[in-house]
Amino acid sequence: KYETVILPARKKIFDLYTERFASFPWADLPPGKDAERESSYHLYALRIREISEQQRDEIIEELNREEVSVNVHFQPLPLLKLFRESGFSISDYPVSYNNYSREISLPIYPQLSDNEVAYVVQAIEKAYNAVCHK
């Protein structure tokens, strides 16, 4: 049932986000499908170009004010206490840190309407402008 109902619904939302964010030069869009793999479309990991972790967090705060619930799902292991205490340092993983510091996971669930997707995109654009164009 998942593949016939939920997956197409999530893919539709993923594709709507991709279509709407494609025109923003600051948006790094997540891959959905390539020649060998296809996503389960369980989240939309938007990355915003050339922002700091602090700016990302400020964008998230702005989105919360607009009642858009987002999260950060990608966290490099060296940021976790167990790995830090084992001697791992995030400075040894600059690519992972870069991806983490710019990532915002957007809502994807089958009941999300086209209008709600449009609202999320508009809220992100507004938050980006408020934080990055002060």
C-alpha cells in the first residue's frame, strides 16, 4: 500500500518544492532520483547557499513565527557527545559541517496541500530575506 498511496503523494510534494525553489539562486535542492536510486521522499532537505549555522537557526526561528514547522535532520556524528568524547572533531569533517550548517528539513506528508506547500516556500523566502538581507 505504501508504494501505491504514500510514496506518490510524498513525491508530488517533493516535486512541488523542487519546482518552486528552482528559481531561487540561494537554494540547493536535494536529489530525488538518479539512474540507480530513488528517494523515499520522507523529507525535503533544503540547503541554503552561503549561510552560517547561526543564520540557518535564525531562519528557522523566523519560520516558527510563521507557524512553519521545520527541523534539521542531518547532524554529523562528530557533533554528538559520544563521538566528541571519543576524540572526533567536526573540524576534521568540513564537508559534513558545511552540509549540516545550511540544512533545513521541510515538511512532507501526504495531507500537505499545494497551497500549504506554497505557503512554506513563501515563508522560507521571507525568512531568508529577513535574515540574509538585513
